[in-house]
Amino acid sequence: KVSFYKLFAFADTLDVVLMILGTVCAIFNGISQPLITVITGHLINAFATTSFTNVIKEVSKMMDDARYSTSSHSLYYSCVRVCSVPSCQAHNSHVKEPLYQLRRPEVDSCEKLVQCKVINRRFYSSCLVGDAMGLIVQNIATIIVGLVISFSANWILAFIILVNLPLILLQGYLQTKFYEGFSFDAKVMYEEASQVANDAVGSIRTVASFCAEQKVMDLYQNMCNAPIKHGVHSGLVSGGGFAFSLFTLSCTVAFCFYIGAVLVLHGKCTYEDVFRVFFSLTLTAVGVSQTTALAPDTNKAKDSATSIFDILDSKPKIDSSNNDGITLTNVNGDIEFEHVCFKYPTRPDVQIFKDWCLTIPSGKTVALVGESGSGKSTIISLIQRFYDLDSGKIFLDNVEIRKFKLSWRRQQIGLVSQEPILFNETIRANIAYGKQGDATEEEIITATKAANAHNFISSLPQGYYTSVGERGVQLSGGQKQRVAIARAILKNPKILLLDEATSALDAESERVVQDALDRVMVNRTTIVVANRLSTIKNANTIIVLKNGVIVEKGKHEVLIKITGGAYASLVAL
């Protein structure tokens, strides 16, 4: 758990000034509230003891005092908000910079990390501190001044009322708990219903293809019925709890005024003292209740910050922002695996490769085939250095890959995967991601022509400025794949990685995409992960993997003739 002071670790001088100013204003704002009870006491005393002719003068004087007090209260409260809100936003912006580390952890860390939760926690923790702390300081000032005013007015009455203070706190606590529990349960139920709606909208084509619209609507309706029934039940229970809490409060108030009346009757205090004590302690009770309710927020902020600081304090083994390492003027593309041993960090009990060796000459195409889980895609990940090896080495042009500047080396590699990832932007913007810096119109068009994508893009009403939609939903599978290929071509990589690039396409789309890939693969070191014969038969070398072991290796014409061989069996499927 992080310490309370560490929540402000990223505060700069301006933040500190704003927080100090906000704290001072919160104190004055807290003091001004109980002082109003003094004016109220004077007003009540004026009606009770002053002749009618002097009431107007007394009230006029007290109105002036009330205006001053109200103006001060408004000014201080405004200062608290003006200082706390910018401070909260500034805190967010300062924490945002170190959270750049979220973009550069190892891939295995990302597999265990839901980044949106961390971003939400960063916002949640900073705003809890920004709002809650100002209110807590204000309430503490109100409590102290309220106790001073009440005991100075009449300590006997103040003490008697103070004994009953726990009842006031109890009713506030019960009322809060009645609402809190039910609102949380309802929130969970509505989230479940929302998830059904999100799944249906996100998979609208699947829903439509199975004519399941009504089925989904019925499911959503059933999911919404539970919160409705729950709401009726919670309304009855919370209504009863609210009535009980108000009854408790009313009894406490009646008892306090009864004791006050007895003391006034015996000349132990005045009307003014009774009301001053009562309202001061009421504000004190409210302050205690609010502080008790807000106190857990600071703990929530610390809990939320714990996961954030775990990331900020961690040092990734593979840091893409690290500028250390060498670069090469010319890259040929020779790749060599030397006695590689590897296990995924998330699955340390499963051995993927053991003493594994492979040489891939520059400018050649190597196809990796095999059953699912044989290690094909792992090779793609290791070449990009998403993971470090347990032992062994991987070389690029006879240089061990860990010696290279990581960002530079990844710039030499182009990847086209089975399910291309497109952002909810225009086609042009998605292709432009392939190049560091700005890509010219000519470069983008050249890349799309090489990827067999220019014609279909030009036929669209908005051309290159057509939005692809969320996850590229506005484009067909073949179109998305060609956009992804154009993005890889724009990068002009020396090494091309194709991970099941055509496996999810129909025959016509596969033909168009494969034609684009055949042109792109020329004079590039290409590693193809595929099982389709049309994709791998022209490879210079085909490697058959089984449980991380090379069981066959050679050209298509040779391997297909091996009776009962692993490659021939895969092709026959």
C-alpha cells in the first residue's frame, strides 16, 4: 500500500501552492458555517426578548452580519473549488506522463494488465484526493469551531446533547448504508445487462446472420427485469430505513429541545444559548458524519494508486523507449536461432523450445507449418523480441538481437497477422501508421497499389478518407487485410512476417491478397506461418514443427513425396 503522502508524489510547485491555498480557504469555509449559528441565536433571542419597536433594528443589524457571513462563505467555498479542481486536473496530467510506461512494458505484462482499469484508477485516485481532502479539512474546521461555540454558550446543555450525538451519527450511517448496498447491487445488474447489449452491437453481423435479433432482445429484457424487481425491493427497504432514521433524528431533536426548555425555565441558559448550542452541535454532527463517509475515499485512493505505482516503479526488461543499442546502416535480413530455449512467462511449466536451431538466409521465404501449439507464432514473437529467451541467442546479420536498439530493430520488421488490427480512423490514417513521421500521398498510394488495395479504396465515396469503423467493421476481411499489407509495405521492412495472413479469407479474397503478398515478398526475408498449400508451396524452405521440434524441412516438391510424412499429412487434411 502506498503512503498518503505518495499520492502527491507528482505535485509541482503550482500544485503545492494551489493545495495550500485551497486548504486555507477550506478551513475558513468550515469556520464560517458554525458562525452563522451565532447570528441565528441572536435573531431568535431578539424575537423572544426584544420589544417590537426594537426588533426591526436588531433584525436589520443581523441581516448585515448575515450578508457578510454568507458572502465570506461563498467566497471561501468558491476558492476551495477553484483551487481543488485545477489541482486535481494538474495531478492527472502529471501522473499521465509517468504512465507512459504503460506503453512500454513486456508483452507478458500486458497479458496480465487491463490498461483501461489502470487509467480509471489514476483518474479515480487523483479526484478522490482533490475533492475529498478539501471537504475533510473543511469538516474538521467546522467540528472544532462548532464544539467551541456550543461549549462556550452553555457547557451543560452542550454536554447533554453531545451524549446523544451518536444517535444522530447512527441515523446518518444507517441511511447511507441502506442506499449504498442496494445501489451497488443494482449497478452490477445493469452492467450485466449492458454487456449483453454491447456484445450484440459489437457482433451485429453474427446476430443478423442467425436471425437472433428477437432472441437477443428477449435476453436483454430479462436481464433488465432483475434490476427492476431489485429496485422495488430496495425502495421498500430503503424507505423503511429512511423513515427509521428520520424518526431517530426527530426524537433526538425533541429531547434536546426539551432539555433546553427545562434549563431556560430554571434560568440556567437563554433561548439564544439553546439554539446556538443545538445548531452548532448539529453542524458538528453533520461534519463528523461527512468526514466519516469521506475518510474511506482516501483509503480507496491509496488502494487505487497501489497498482499504478507498481507499474511506475517497475523497470521492464524489454523497454522499447530505451535508446541504448546499436543500429546498422544496411540490413540484409539474415536470421539465425542458436540453441534457443524458451517458455512463456505466463506458462512456465510448458517448454516451447529446447536447444532449437534454425538459419533463415536473407531474401528467402521460409514457411512454418504444423499443428496448433507447435510454436509457429512463438517464432514470430521472438523475432520481434516481444520476449527474451531463457537461454540461447537470436542473430540478425550476425549480431545478437539484444545488442540492437529495440525501436530501430522493430522498424526493420513488417507484420501482417490473421486478424488485422485497424483503428477507428480513415483508411489513410491507418496506412500512415506504418511509417514513423508523416507519410506523403505518393508513398501511401504506391504502398496501396503494391497491396492491390488502390482500386477498391478509390472506388469508395470518400476514397482514402473513408472511416473504417471500429475494428475495421466497414471493410470486408480481404479489404482489411490489404490495408494491413499496405501499412506494412509503407514501412519498407527488410523482414516480413506473415502470421496466417490469408487463413480467414474466402477463395477470391485469398487470391487477391496472396497476389499482393507475392509481390511484397520479393527481395525480403519472409517468414510465413500458414497451412494453406497456396500460401506455402512457393516458399524456398518449408519447416514442419511438432511440439517445438523440427520434424521435416525442405521444399514443397520434396516434402510432398514423403509417404506418411508430417507435411504430406497436413496437406492432405
